[in-house]
Amino acid sequence: MRRFLRSVAFAWNGVRSASAAQANMRIHLAAVIIVNTAGLLFGLSRMEWLAVVIVQGMVLAAELLNTAVEHLVDLASPQQHPLAKAAKDTAAGAVLLAAVTSVVVGLIVFVPHIIPNS
Ligand SMILES: Nc1ncnc2c1ncn2[C@@H]1O[C@H](COP(=O)(O)OP(=O)(O)OP(=O)(O)O)[C@@H](O)[C@H]1O
């Protein structure tokens, strides 16, 4: 149990340090606060919350993995290299894909609440 708690503490440190260092991570966290506040105000259904929570987790996890890839690339290849560029751009692409998906899900969930009969 102590080992598990230690692992959770290390993981939480990772989330905190990424949030402190990465502007994108802070933007995602601000979006989480805004979206969840809107969800409470609009009284989302259980299934709508399910979709919103899943895409939020997906975006935050993708951003954290992107940060981890950036750190590893900077450590392994401080000099310019095509593979370093490919690794960073691919990881950034994963974040972009997750973010676009979350915007589409957000539109599907929230537009009917904002514009009834849409
Ligand atoms: N070692 C490298 N070799 C080749 N290209 C690199 C290398 N490091 C970064 N790049 C290229 O430069 C771009 C900018 O990288 P950089 O790490 O400065 O910022 P970023 O990927 O935009 O992430 P962030 O701004 O969140 O730190 C990358 O998308 C990549 O295409």
C-alpha cells in the first residue's frame, strides 16, 4: 500500500510540474474548469457527463504524454535531428487530435443546451 501511495505521489508531482512548466497544460486545465462549470449550470445528463469527462481525461493525458516525450527528446537529442523532430511533432499531433475530438464532443453536448431545438 505504501509503495502504491508513493507511486501516486510521484505521478501527482508529474501532473503538478507539467502544469507549472507548460502553458498548454494550464490552458487545458482552465478549459476543464470552464467546461465543468458550464456542465453544472446546464444540468448535463449522466451520458453527457460521461462523454465530457472521458474527452477531458483524454486531452490531459495526451498533454502529459506529450510533455514526457518533449523531456525525453531534449535529453536524448539536444542537437537537431530529424527523428527528434518527428517524435516531438507526432506527440504534439496526438494532443491536437485529442483536442479537436474534445471540441467536437463539446459541441455535440453543449449546443443543444445553448440553442434549444437545434
Ligand atoms: N532536437 C530537435 N531536433 C529537431 N527538431 C526539433 C528538436 N527539438 C525541437 N524540434 C522542432 O522544433 C519544434 C519546437 O520544439 P520545442 O521543443 O521548442 O517546442 P514545442 O514542441 O512547441 O513544445 P513546447 O512549446 O510546449 O515546449 C518542434 O515541434 C520540433 O518540430
